Amino acid sequence: MITSLKELPKIIVVANISFSIYNFRRNLMDAIKQEGMEVLTLASQDNASIFLNEQGYNFQPLRYLNYQRINPSDDIKLILELYNIYRKYKPVAILHYHIKPNIYGSIAAKLAKSKSIITITGTGSMFSNNITYNISNILYKIAFLCSDKVFFQNKDDRDLFIRSKFINKNKTVLVSGSGIDTNHFTPDICNRLDDSNNKEITFLLISRMIWEKGIAEFVESARAIRKIYPMTKFYLLGQIVKGYNSIPAEIIKEWESEGVIKYLSVVFDVRPIICKSDIVVLPSYYNEGIPRSLLEGMAMEKPIITTDSVGCRDLIEDNKNGFMIPPKDISALTNAMKKIIEIGPQRRKEMGIFGRNKAKNEFNERNVINEYIKTIREIKN
């Protein structure tokens, strides 16, 4: 339940799930508080919701936000639900993340005469076929008209929307993903973990369990690598979701029973798991923003393997902080895994150091937060 808010200017943060807000927006929300404003968070309720309230981020669950499927009746109710909240609290600005909050939240904000900011955290499978393209075309054009600023997390997505005449460039802001707090994600914490007896090479993939993240390719490559290097380990970490492109829990259990991977479910703190891994992998062909899991691995001095696809390519310098492969190419992924094993621990360490420096210099969370604060100040006035 939402706590009583002081009579301060308010910022509302809206996303699909509390877990996302809690894990990825806390430092931004703290910066907003330092500006003398109150923060209200809206999302579907999950295990992280209580932590938002405990830390003063004033959580309120959204009853009609069903982010895993399209339901026109619920979507209309969601617009009305958001409209009533926006009218009640009269925020200085509203920050929307993810597709439904972006679209329906910006419409509700316009109706409530509130300022709003959209963040495109990747286009996913929006443009994968004509039906979704046409629907997304209409809805996003409306959303962009209703919003005051649109943040893009990579240049490819921004160029696509500008080229498609969805939006004028002057309304856009380009940032380096959500950024990464390299003081929180640091290899120093790994020194506290006793890993001295670990002689196995471990590959880690962190993602929602959907096919387009390249999870099937990861599993196929794991099968091939384990035949050559039977002591290698392959971990999957992330939420099992519902939807047309989701991987059923039964299939993941089959992979575990086969012994090819270990599924680690969802954790609030991924750092200990990254510490115990040697390489972070994301063979995605999903249109990402800037993949958070790769940034976390880089910040903790882990080499990465990823694809030459939207969002992913922004993070990889081939043969410097890891290896880049073509999307959907199991053979290339297997070869990259084999190569990163064979180069040895010293070369992997060098790649990890290069990756951390890249994360610190190019994807610093502080720079991203400063852009949001700057934009909030502008639209506030």
C-alpha cells in the first residue's frame, strides 16, 4: 500500500514490474529525491514491491497492467487507472519504461495534462511481422505525440524511429542504456568469495526466458562444448515468463535433467553469481536497448560473448573484451566458447579489464542519471 506523500513536487516512475524499478532505477530515484522531489512508483506487484515501500519509493500496484499479453479491455482500463492516479497526484513529470507503460501511460499523462518521458529500452520483436509493425506504428506514433521527451538507449533504435517518421529528432535524447554503477558492480567483491578450488569454466546467461534471447543457441552450444570440455558449466539465470515467445518451464527442466545447463531462477543480487562465472553470454537476436546483463558482467571484469545485433553490438569490441558472433549462428557461438576457453585465464583477465574500463568510460550510470535530471528540470519549467 502506498505511504502518505509529503507536499513536495512529485515524480512518478512506471514500469512493467517492481523488480525492474527496484533493481535498475534506484540510483535515479535517489537523485530525484536529492532534487527535493517525492517519488511514486507504479508497476505490477511482485516480490520487490515491499522493498520499494521500505526504501521510500512509495509503491502502488497497477491492477490492469498485464504486460505479457494484449487485452483491449484491460488496456483501456489501464489508461483510466493511470489517468486517475496522475490526476490525483499532479506530478511534475512521469517516467515511463517498457511498451505498455510507454504507450498507455503517455496517453493517460496527456489526458491528465501531465508532463511525461518515454524510455525505449529496446524494440524487441515489434518489427518482426507486418501485423505487429502496423499496430506498433500507430500506437507509438500516438505515444510520441503525447510525450514530452523520448529517451533511446542506442543509436540504432533512435535512427529507426526517426527514419520511419515516428518522431522528430529534436524530441529525442540518446543515452548509453540505463548505465551501470561500477562502484556496486565491481570485481572487488569477488575477493571475498572463496573460489580457490574452482577449476571449471562457467558460462552465464542472464535473461528473461524467451527464445529470442538466443537461449536455445546457448543450450545447443553447451551440448557441443561439454563433449570436448566435460568440466564446463552453463548457467541460466532469469525469469520464466508467459507469452508467445516464452520458453516453457518444462523445457528448461528437460535441459536440466539432461545435465546440459543449470537453471538458477531469479535473484535480487546477481553479483555473487557473476563472480563465480568466467564468461557472460547473451546470443540475442532480440532488439535490445543496451543489455544490462552484459554491462554487469563487463563491470565485474568478465569477458562477454554476444551478437552483432541491435544494442548488443554497442558493448562488444571483438577480441578485446570478448567475441562478437552473427545472430542465430550456433556454430559461431560454439567456436567463440571454445576459443575463450583455450585462450587461458590470463587473456580472459585482460579482456575483463578492458571491458570494465569500457563500462566505466562509456556506460557510466551517473551520465545517464544526469540526462534524466536535466530533462526533468527542463520540462518542469
